[in-house]
Amino acid sequence: QVQLVESGGGLVQAGGSLRLSCAASGRTFSSYAMGWFRQAPGKEREFVAGISWSGGSTYYADSVKARFTISRDNAKNTRYLQMNSLKPEDTAVYYCAAAKRVGVPSTPSEYDYWGQGTQVTVSS
């Protein structure tokens, strides 16, 4: 079982940076693929970035590629999303998720555990 708690959200100006953290508890953190999703009001949850259980593979949505970086520190039971060059369209609630899947899942239905979300607001 995995429990996830996001932190690090806030209000930033366009072009700025934030680093989101996802603290995990449970005995098998390193055995799960991890992903970040986001959801704006009135819109469906969308994939942002994912990393395989081994950390050897990453996958990014085209909208954030070259701006966001996903990483994980299994020793600290924490996963990060470094967000640079933020745009107003990045404004959303960001969720971390864990999947008992091979590779890097990119759809919400493939994930088994979810955090409660952290708000990211980017002003223009």
C-alpha cells in the first residue's frame, strides 16, 4: 500500500519556477511507477510526467517537455516535479500518483494510488 501527499504548490509569475514534492509512505514505494497529473477547473485530469519504478525511464506530455523534470529519491520516499518556465496554462491542481504497472503509465485508470493535490497558480 502507498499513501501520497503533495506539497510545494503556490502562486508564481509566468516564467518562474516551482518544485513539487510527493512524499510517500508504505513498504513498496520503489516497486511502483510514479506519475504527475494535473486538473484545471471543469477539465479532466491529464497526464504531465511519469517515471518507471527503476527510474530508468521517463515520459512527459508534449506541453511540458523541456520545461518540467520528474525525479525520485527512493531513500527519502519522495518524488519531485521541477517546473521551470511556467506559463499561465500550467495553472491547475497537481496530483502525484503511483501505479503497479510495468513501464510508465500515462492514463489515470492505470494508477492505483493518488495524493490529494496541490494548487499551482501561474500569473501572467
